[in-house]
Amino acid sequence: PRASPAGLATDLQDSFGVGLTAVAVLSSAYFYAYTVMQLPCGVLTDRWGPRRTVCAFTALSALGAFVTALAGSFELVVAGRVMIGLGVAMVYVPTLKVLSSWFHRDEFSTLTGVLLMVGNVGGLAAAGPLAAMSDYAGWRQVFLALAVLTAVLTWLMWLLVRDRPQDVGLPGAEEDLDDEEGERLPLSDSLRRVFGSGIRFWP
């Protein structure tokens, strides 16, 4: 979904009679939505757990792709793009939380690197196949396929993923990153500390 406007720009222009500026707005809508969700992402991951958070918002991403596929106006395409951005924004941080619970401390950085690599390779490799699929079947079918695929992945995650090894009767990692006892602060105090930390945060 992240690469879709670049690969489908011409098709979207032809379908809705919009210019490149509108396609740029469509592309940026994803990133604005993604950025807005970074603060609630950590809060929801802690409150709901990674599995519920990822599944709920990945389902929203699937719905966004479905809305895009059926859109009768360019505004609905943008709305679908925003939904995709909101949904995808809630994947990375919960995944890190799962890694921290399932693996030892000395494995965490390596697995984080693998996670980033897989995401970046997927982003780089997506544009060509998307454009080819659009030429063959049309851009609406591309988004419909993305919606179905994302919905299937959401269902599989709900079935297979667990927040912690203990949830399936396995022993936890010896040095679980979540096992450290630290000061628990209310959310408002935590945010005040972060945003009020000056040179340590704002740059």
C-alpha cells in the first residue's frame, strides 16, 4: 500500500481527471496518518497488547484498501489512503514489543534489523509488480487484491501470534525486556517528561 500511488499515478489521473498535485496529496495522506498515530501506537500496544493492536489496525488497513477499490471519487481514494496509513502505522512498534517478549536481550537488535530489512525490501520491490498488475487487471482490482490479502494476513495473525511465550504455555525469555521493574508513571506525566526534556528530545 505504501508504494501504490507511485506505481498507479497515471491510472489514478486517468480515472478521476486529477493532476500530479492530487496524486502527491494522495501519497502524503499516508505519511501524515502514519505520523499522527505514532504517539497512540505505544499507548495502545501497552494497553491492548501487540496482537490485538496489530490485528485491529491491520483490519482497518484492509478496509481502507477496500474503500479505495470501490471509490467513486478521488476524495474517497484519499480517505482510503488515510485508513491504510492509520492501520499500517500500528504494526512496527507492536512487533518490537513481541520481539522483546519472545527473544533474549542479545537477540533483539539483530531481529529488529531483520524486521527493518524485510520492510524496506518489500517497499522497494512493490512498485514494479503493482504497476504490472494494474496494467493487466486495472488499479481497482489491485486494491481489491490488497484488501483480501491484508484481511487474510490479519486473520492468520489473530490465529497464530501471541503476545508472550507464556500465553501458549512456554517459558519466557531469560532476560525479557519487559521484566525490568521500573517507575510506573501516568500517561500525562510520561508525556510531560518526554516533551519537556528539551535537547534530549526535540532535535
